[in-house]
Amino acid sequence: MEDIAKEIYKLCEELFPINRSITGDGFRQSLSILQRYLPELKKFEVPTGTKCFDWEVPKEWNIKDAYIITPDGKKICDFKKSNLHVVNYSIPINRVVSFEELQKHLYSLPNQPDAIPYITSYYKKNWGFCITQKERDKLKPGNYKVFIDSELKDGSLTYGELIIPGKSKKEIMFSTYLCHPSLANDNLSGPVVTTFLAKWISNIKDRKYTYRIIIIPETIGSIVYLSRNYKTLKENVIAGFNVTCVGDERTFSYLPSRQGDTLSDKVALHVLKHVYPNFKKYSFLDRGSDERQYCSPGIDLPVCSVMRSKYGDYPEYHTSLDDLNFISPKGLFESYEVYKKIVECIEMNDILYPTVLCEPQLGKRGLYPTISTKNSKNIVKDMMNFLAYCDGSLSNLEIAEKINVPLWKLKDIIDKLKKENILKEKKLNKG
């Protein structure tokens, strides 16, 4: 446990310094690092100008350096010290501006004077710098040299996709975004936890379902991906999750799909109820990430989110305070474990029916303890309660909810009952 937690955090440390955006070399470099862990992860490039529904792929943006020189010769807003200092997608500039003009292109947070904000200008040509309010307050009238060595060009948008096949063509989808610069919780935690989750899924023996792992730039990436794959997704995806903000140690939170009652929603609520009962529940009206695209009318995918501190709802969000100190190995590992339990529950979610009438004789099959202890009583109680609802109409998850027992804790019981031919799986058309 401790080793995996450290590995997950170490990957965050490696990725953190890289400057990323919705397009460009930083995204590619970061995706290449994840491919070391997931060699089957495929990289796709979608050219600038490609139409995707009502949108089109923007120009590719890359940046080498940026800074401001004050009237007294001091270098501030140095991109090489923090890539948050530059407004993401800033056009190149190299000139001297007045104090008054500079102020129009500076962004700071008066209520968080020590934080550098994260600001973007993807779809309107602009330039700017992000600065702490404390440093901004020290600026004096005079002429300032502003320098941004960036490039906007016809290039491409990059995304990654991994398909882990199972017995069924029906799919479980995990989508996460990798497009922010040095932000730990609202960017890196999602791709890193998803990467280790995908490694674990790859090692599941006799996987029932196929798993689709998507690593994209937020918003435009999901739109591009859907424009290429939505028919397949609509046909095959039975549950999906937008994985983001899973690295801190604050309470867990849940944001539903638009429908609110999909398999994704039911299994997420089941796991959180038993593992972190004090989790915070949001409305779909609180959405703000790629669940907007996946759940939009006409697409209608069953996608929800299980997070720690929800994006937009914690003070460190989109600032330099969302750093490697804000996340932790423990926080990342606990999120990894929650998503593992979600997968386990989905894989276990059969519909079973009894092969014998009335109550089965468990003793002759070695399923009834000969010595009664507190623990054995609970096992028998769970077994008998589970059997009581196995009538071929309810799924295992529905029964676990009725008897108020975590589905994963029923696995041994279910396996034994199936092995003794007391229960059989109702065959469904799984594709």
C-alpha cells in the first residue's frame, strides 16, 4: 500500500514542472511519460482547424520563455520560475509598455495576496502575466519591458486512448484531463490516479467488461474525442467517470450524471456510503468539467465524478497554492482505492437466481459454521439475506444496497454459493 502511494505521488512530482496547455509539446511530453507506465496507451493528433461539432481545433501553442523587467532592472513574473506567471495561450510580445498599460495585462488575487492565479485566453488573442497581489502592490510607475517567447501555429491537438479488452464489448470509461500547467490537484491527480488504476485493471483476470481510458485536454479534448467516437460510446458505454481533483486529503465528493440514476451514479454512491460516509454530494447543476460534454443532450453518456475537493470549491483551486504540498501520497492512494472498489463492484454486478426451491441446506455443503462466533453470525446473516433477494430480478448491487452491506464484502459469499451451484448467473446480452 505504502509503496503504491509513493509511486503515484512520485509520478506527480515528475510531471509537475512541465508546462501544459490544451495543445502543444508540454501535453505530448506529459503523455509520453504516462506511456512508460501504460505502453499500450495510443497517442492521437488532430490537426488545427478540424471541425468537431460546433467547435474546431485551435492553433497549437508553445512557449519557451517569458518575463517582465521593471524600471529598476528587476526580472519579475519569470516563466522559468513558475509557468503560472504567463496567461496560457499568450501571443508573443517583446516591447516596452507604460505602467498604466501593463496594469491592463496583469492578473492577481487581492483576497489571496501570496497566490499566483491560473488564467487562460484560449479563443481570443491576448497576452498577459499572472502575479501575486503582494508583488503587484510593489510596482511603481515607469516603463516595463514585457517579453513572451511563444508561438501560435497550425499544429494539432493531442490526446491519449487505451482500450483494455474484456469478455464483453460493453465498456466502462474513465476520462481525465492533462492540460493545465503546474497545478497538482486540479490537473495531475486525475491522470496519475487513472494511470495506476489502468495498470491495475490490466491485471484483472477474466475481466467481464472492456475498459476505455481517455487522457485529453479539458473541454475541447472531450468535444474532439466525442466527435470521433460518440456513436461507439453511446452503443457500448454502460458506466463512465470523469476523474479529476483526487489528490488532497479533504472529504470526498460526488457529482452525478445528468440522469442521476445510472449505473455510474449507483455504484459511486454505494462505494462512498460505505467507505467515506461523510462525503459531500453535489448537483449536476454544479458541473464544470468534462461531464458537461459527456452528459449533453444527444450524447447522453452515463458519466459522473468522484473527487476529493471539487474543482472551484477549494481556495487553492487555479492558483499556485494547488501545488505538491496540497496533495499527498495518502490522498492519492485513497482515491485510487475508491476507484478500484468502483471497478470491483461493476465487475461483480451480476443478476443471480437460485437453483433450489425454498431455503438451501448450507450445512451439508460446508457453508454453515459448526461453531458460532460473532463474526460467523454476521457472515451467515449476510449470506442468508443475500440469498433472500436472489430471485433473478435484482442485481448484486441492488441486493447489497437492500441489505446494507458493501458489495465487495459479499464477494467470497457469492463465489462460494456459485461454486456450490446454489446460485447461477442470469445470462444477459452483453455484446
